[in-house]
Amino acid sequence: MARGYMVDALPILYSFRRCPYAMRARLAIAAAGVQCELREVLLRDKAPEFLETSPKATVPVVVMPDGQVIDQSLDVMLWALAQNDPAEWLIAPQGKLADMLDLIAQADGDFKTNLDHYKYVSRDPDSDGTTARDAASVFLHALNSRLSQHSFLFGDRTALSDMAIAPFVRQLAAVDQVWFDSQPWIHLKRWLAMFLASSEFAAVMTKYKKWQAGDPVTLFPESL
């Protein structure tokens, strides 16, 4: 049974399994135990119901039972964790929530821009991707330095910043795994490996078929 909602009045979560923005939203929703109706989207073939929810037509999108729409991934994380935060992701072991949000903003800013230029280099015939990769690496160097001091970005346990940033580091590493593995970021690679091996990551990476109107309701998390 959904916590705080009738079964027929769950928030609706539009998601796409491989999207790092949607991934971090699912991580927070699962951690909070806020059950949603999951609607898996194909980005190349978007359901009209999804397109009606948000002008941006990007995932994740949460549609509340009263019609309110949350269409920024970090806002989805904060919404879910504000309701229930049993692992205390919103409490930085070292630092403040504002410090974590600042680091996430850096990841979502220049780092993500450079990551996109690197990953989607074929869209820019005048670039070989190396410049963007090197620019993105500046942020990764900084993360590695931070992680040399403690196991996670803000102390000795995972918190909001780890779960908000790790999906994007995963995405960059996957562009050229051989290159990434050759870099001297031993602390960053250890941190990423822990994330990829975590039960939290495994729990949000179940494959679902594309949603279409009339399908049976898929719950996420599947059970509480």
C-alpha cells in the first residue's frame, strides 16, 4: 500500500531507465519509500500523455494527484526526501545541505555541458571530443581530491550529493571505459565502483517496457 496515498491516487513518475537525471530521481524516491506509478518513456517515441505534462518533455517528471508537476530531477529528489529521509541523505556528515547543493550545481553546470559535448561528439563535426573530455576532467580531478579525504563526497557515508552526481560520472566513464580506467583517479574510481555495486543502484535499474495508455499500473518502488 502506498504511504499517504490511495492506490488510485499515486504520484505518476515518468522516467527513462538510462537517463542519469531520471536515475537520481528514482534513487531518492526509492530511498524515501514514496511510491509512485512508474511510466517508462522512450525518448525517441514519447507518449502523448507525457508530452502534455511538461513543455520540456524531458525526464524525470512527477505528476502529483492534484495535478502539480515537478520536472527538475533535483527538485524530485528534494520532494521525495522531504517526505521521508531514513538514510539522512539531506544531512551532510561534513558540511551543510547548501554545500552539497553547490557541488551538485557544479556537476549540473559546466561538467554536464562538457560531458554532453564529449558523449555526443558526432553532433559536432568540428570537434574530436578531447577538449570537452579534458574540460570535464577538471571536475573529476576535484572530486577525486575530495574523495581522498573520506569515502564519500561529504564524509563517511553516502548523502544527497553522492547520489545526485554519481549517475553522471557513470555516464562519462562509459563513453570510453578504457580511457577512464587509465586515469589516476583511484579515489573517484573506488567511489564510483561502490555506487555501481550498491543495492540502491541495483534497485532502481530494473528494466521496464515502454508505457502506453491502458497498461496495468507499475509501482515504483515495487514494494514498501
